[in-house]
Amino acid sequence: MFNKSEIMKAAWVQFRSIDVTKLSKRVRAIRFASCLRMAWAAAKRIIRAAIIPTPAECLDAQIAALENTDRLGVAGIARLSTLRTQAAHMAA
């Protein structure tokens, strides 16, 4: 799922862009830790963006779920009609 090597490389690239020559060893460690946290956050944002379905996919999934229901009832039929109308408007 996550490429840890790429995350570590991104953290090192960001850390090396900071001028740390005048900083103590402890402060350098803290700075690297923050670079690593930011690299992980960026990787997680990329994964989250790839996983989140589009609104059209959500509508299609809801329509399929209602169409595969044994008994819809009046409320279910109305909901299915509304979803189909919304999907038609999104496709247009």
C-alpha cells in the first residue's frame, strides 16, 4: 500500500533542503522527525484521494443496491426514482 522507501526518500530530500549546520543533534532529530511526518501525511493524502469514490460512483452504487432489493415499498421506489434522476443530470 505505502512505499516506505519513497516516503523516507521524500523526508530526506526535505530535510536536506533545510540548513541544519548550526543546529544541535537533538534539534536536527526533531526537524527530521517533522519532515518524516510531513512525508507520511503526503503519502496518506495521495492514497485517500485515490480511494474516495466520485459522486457518480456513489449514486450508481446506491441505485444498484436499491435495484437488487427484494421489496422496495413506496419510499424505496421514490428514492430510486430520485437517484435515477440525479444520475441522469450528472451524466448530461
